Amino acid sequence: MEPIVQNTLPKISVSEFNQLLADQHPFASLLEIEVVSIGHGSAVLLLPNRSAHQRLGGIIAGPMLMGLADLALYAAIVGATGNPEAVTASLSINFLRKAPPGGVLAHATILKTGRLASGDVLLVPAVGGNPVAQVISTWSLPREK
Amino acid sequence: MEPIVQNTLPKISVSEFNQLLADQHPFASLLEIEVVSIGHGSAVLLLPNRSAHQRLGGIIAGPMLMGLADLALYAAIVGATGNPEAVTASLSINFLRKAPPGGVLAHATILKTGRLASGDVLLVPAVGGNPVAQVISTWSLPREK
Amino acid sequence: MEPIVQNTLPKISVSEFNQLLADQHPFASLLEIEVVSIGHGSAVLLLPNRSAHQRLGGIIAGPMLMGLADLALYAAIVGATGNPEAVTASLSINFLRKAPPGGVLAHATILKTGRLASGDVLLVPAVGGNPVAQVISTWSLPREK
Amino acid sequence: MEPIVQNTLPKISVSEFNQLLADQHPFASLLEIEVVSIGHGSAVLLLPNRSAHQRLGGIIAGPMLMGLADLALYAAIVGATGNPEAVTASLSINFLRKAPPGGVLAHATILKTGRLASGDVLLVPAVGGNPVAQVISTWSLPREK
């Protein structure tokens, strides 16, 4: 699915977004997520392979994948709007398969911005192969202070 | 909402569940969650107040609340079934309000067990007051090994 | 779960709500839903037993139950706010069991109103017994014209 | 997003699927849906423009769009598996925009089959333009009788 606006520069760069996370979002460091790319309404983030992220069976725990998806949506929305005040209003995730070792990539795409934004995320193994989870989510965009 | 079976002993105790998390679910220690109680198809878990769990605005980050809800459902399902192999199939969360300082309690209730289980979670401030999020979730229960 | 405000009169009566459906919501007559009661942030609606609502296996079709839940939330929100312009922003449903003959009751409860409202619905057989589906949903409340 | 298997014939044709709906799914005739195409894990269905499907404001009612999405997923799953016994386990929908007159197309794609299937749907105006809703859903696949 294509982002809402193509051929438009993102309103935040990867390095600016990393700085935003470091300054304002302490929880993000628990996930050790790497931001691969940010577009205008799209983003790709990587959850690296960490034994600390596992659950029974040696698979990546669901909450780590939810955190990855949530941050990917945040990056895509800030990329489209420049508004760091965006907050998740709702998020739904379906888990499809166990993630093999080697990290998980999240591909987020925003389909609507405005007072309420909406988008989806596909989570795929970093080594390739079938998707491990899919997500849709709505976000509330308060006025910037 | 009442759990699926009342007046029935849970199939795991709080101390046994804590041991299960310590032995098999490394990710749980990232959240520092405390298990308050487990019933037969119900559970109450506490996400303690930690600055490491915050996001922009000094509020508890969404992924921390999703992790809290997911673990509360897991405790309630293992309390009803005794099966630690249960895995999340889907989870939907609505965020209602910012959580004030002082920790967040998750009240999980299972409405159906079987090959596919389903339940809900209400997240409320530990100091009382209006709920901060509500969750419904389905779980897949593989045969125990 | 208790509605957001108790001991407060609803902002619409059952007969006024039925008139609103008849005048402005043509689709509602397809479902033949009966409004049992409306409170300030709560509502109970009945989907009567109709062979036209069935799917393979003689069970009530999922979309009929989604429509019932959506209208129950609408009644509860208009009961709390008086604003008929409310529209669904997101809805998540888990199906728990097949519904036996005899109609399905939806119990809707609103946990938050404001620019964005949120609530849940439990769907139970009219003849009693275990719930057949559970729902959470967010709603957008535009300014009244 | 591509269906799970490409270049494979669907296990049901459009005319066979229409016959299945006519014989076994009475509720489908309430929606008057037209099946445009079915692939192996994908389907396109049309909700035609009907005043009977409208809600306040002259827009297509949410439950009609949920019914359209649910049937599109059913067509895509039967197209991939040939199993008409598939039932919805969970469905989440985000509403993005009001649908303009002229009908709504649902594009369903299945990302996983097995005991539990999962897929997504994008709902777009038949006349083109931005999507009006997005859906993810899980399905339970009982053994065929």
C-alpha cells in the first residue's frame, strides 16, 4: 500500500527522530529499536535480535512486536505531519507466525492524517520470509504546543 | 464481567507464575510487572511507576500498557487452563486517558477457553480513578507438550 | 462495567432514538433491531431471531452481530452526549461461540466521552447463557451542527 | 500486499461462490454484494450504492462496510482453502473517510492459512480515490465435514 503522499520529503529525518526518542521517549531504549528509514507517511524500523525480548519457546514476545509496530507508526506519522504530540488512540494486531532469529522489520504506512490518523504495519523477519504479524492503528493528533 | 468459572481454584499460583516468567519469559523483566492475584480465568497485574516506561509528556508509553495487558491475559489463561503454551492470536487496545503517576493495574477476565480463548482487560490507575485503556484479545492454546 | 456517569438521565429516550433511526438511518431497518433501554452512557439492544440473518450452519452471521454492537454503542453514546453526529472511528470484535436461536442482546457501556469516545459491548443470547461476542470501539464526536 | 500464494488457481469460482451464498448464507442477500473476482487467497467484492445502506449524513453505514469486508475475507479464504466452514474469529476495522456515492470495493488478501487464518481488507470508493476503511481479521478453519 502506498503512503498518503508520495514524492514529498518527510518532516523529520532519521537522526532527528532518533534524537526525539532519546530526549522524550525513555521507553524506546528498552526496545533497542533501530530506525531504518522514514518517509512522508511511511517508516521502516528494526527490532534487533535480543534474548531479552524472548518468551517461552524462544520466540520474540508479542509486546516487543507491539512496541515495534507502535514506534513504526509514530515515525511514519511524524514523518507525514511533523507533530511529535501524536498519541495512539487504538491498535489491533494479529500474530501470524513465530519470528525466526535475526530481528524483525516493521513496515508502517499511513493512509490518513488529520485530527485522527490511521495506518497499518506489516512485521516481517529481517532475513526475509512470510510476515509474522499485521497491525492497524488510529492516532490522535493534538494541536502542537 | 465475571470470569468463566467462579469458585474454582486457579491452575497456577502467583509464586508459580512468577517462576514461569523468570524461567521462560525473559522479556517480562523489562516491564518489571508485579502479579497481584490470579484466579481461574482472571488476574490482576501491576505496572509499577517507572520513569523508564514514559513517553513524551511524562505519560506511560502505550507499548508498556500493551505489555501489561498481554501478561495479565496470559496469567488469567494459565490460571484457567494450566497451559503455559498459550500464545496471543490477536489483541486490540483503545487508549482512553493519560495515566497519572503511581502505577497502572490490569484486570483481566477470560470469557472463553478452548482451542481459541478470548478475554478482556481493563487498565486503571493504581491510585483509583477512571480507566486508562481497554483491551480485547484472542489466544491460541496449542496442545501441551 | 459501570457507565461513565450513573444516576444521570439519558439525553435521548428510547422512542426518540427509534425516531432518529427511522428518520436518518435507513440501514437500521435491515437489521430489525429493537431498542430495549438507553441510559446515560449505556444501552441494551436486541437482534431478534430471523432466518434472514443466518449464515452456513444456521448461526447468526457475524455482520449482523457487528451491526447490533455498532448500533448499541451509538445508542449509548447519544444517551450520554445527545449528539447524533457521532461516527464509529474503530471497532474490534471477538467471536466466542455460536448464538443459539432466540435473538441476541447487546449490552453497551461507554467508558469515555469527549472529542473521541470509547466503549465496549457484550453480546449474549436473549435466552441467557454464555456471551457470543465481545467488542471494543472508538467513536469520533464532531461538533453538532 | 500480495496473497499468500500467487499463480495458483482459486479453489472456488465466482459463480460457485455466488451459489454458496445463495444456498447457505441468507444474510448476504441483505447486503446485495457483487463478487468481482476471487483468487487463491484474495478477492474483490463490490457493495453497490443503495439508499437502504445509508446512515445520518447520507454516508454508507459502518455495519454495511463491515459486512462487505467480512464477506470479502470469506471469499478470499474459501478461494485459498476451499473450506466453506471458515468462521470469523476476530475483526478490527478503522474508518478513514466518508464514502462518496457510487459503491465501495473491498480488496481482501489472506496472509496466512491453517487452523487459524489471517488477512486484511482495504475498502475504496468504486469511483476511485482514497480508501474509506481498513480491516484486519482472523478466521478459524474447522475441519470440513
